Amino acid sequence: MNATPPDSAPSAPAVLPDPALNRNDFRTIVELVDPGVRVLDLGCGDGTLLKLLQKHKGALGYGVEHDPNRIMDCIEKGLSVFQGNLDEGLRDFEDQSFDYVILNLTLPEVHKPDFVLNEMLRVGKKAVVCFPNFAQWHIRLRLLFLGRMPVDPIIPHQWFDTPNIHHLTVCDFEEFCGRRNLVIHRRGFFRTLAGGRVQESMLFPNWSASFALYVLGHNA
């Protein structure tokens, strides 16, 4: 696989003085993104992450969201958001028109992840993908000893109302990237601690990480 070594991973982010940054995935992405870049946030929800990127990094950001109610939340935050279904592509955006295209905790929800990732790398120079790791040890033990699906801050839904249709792990995603000739520019693995703190988890990440973050590109 064409990948940079693990020591190129983003370091565990420091807590910034903004309550919204208490969410580990938001804080990690805000620390990662360079200042003043053009960002497209896919499945942007209520626009919290996009607003953080504008506020803390001066990013010129746009979002794509399917839910009309969440789009209204974004508009109230003063954000530019397009309504769209990610599985139908990003035809409204030109090739390489963004520095970063972000897919945060949404990859398990799309029907065509391969197609969505290709579209991300068509319109963006780099793709930032963050997803929960369904192979973390406490998920494995919950299934082994309790026989029940996990519910935690990273995977907060019950089995009957979860939007996740593709449950993936760190190993699954690494294999996926290798088979599709995607370059991994950076990778980071993090676990959640008591009090909402986040810690880098590079040792046996498929076992220890709560969520994984990858920065992807195409081969030249």
C-alpha cells in the first residue's frame, strides 16, 4: 500500500477554548486542517464542524446535507449549504475545486462508499475521512459477553434506529485503500477517555482505537 509511516499521523489534539470542540472528532479535524483553505463538508449535519473550521482556521467552507431541518440549522449559522444525496455524487462541484473534502462519521451511512470516496477525490485535493472503529476491544467484548450491539459516544444509536449500514474497522479500511490504489497521506487513531478527553492510540489501533482518521489522495 502507498502510505506514509505511522509517525506522520496527526498528534493528539489539545483542548481549544470552544465548547463545540469537546467533541473528539471535531477537535481532531480542526487541528488537522490548514488555515485559510477551501473546505467541503459532506453530510455536514447542523453545520457545527463547518462553523468551527471557519472560526478557528479561517476556512472558506461549504456543506452538503440531505436533511432539510439540518440545512435550516446551517443557514441560521450563516453557512453556505447545498441539499444533496451523497450517493448521487457531487456533480454541482468542479474537479479539484477544494483543498479538503471531509466525510466525518458518515462513511458507514452511505450506500455507495466506493463511489462517494471517488467523488471526494475528484472535487478535492485531499479527502479527510473519519469513522468509528467497530473492532475496538470494548465492542468486541460487549458482543462476546453480552451479545448486544454497542452504544457509546462514537456509536450512539440503538440497533433499530442506527443510520449505519456499513460497519467497518481499521483493517477493513486499510485493505480498501490498498485495493483501490489510494494514497494515505496521514492517519490517526484515537480513543476516548473519561471526561471526554481523547488520546492517540497508535499501538494495535484496530484493537484500541475508538475512531480513525485518514487523509487520502490519488496516486500521481
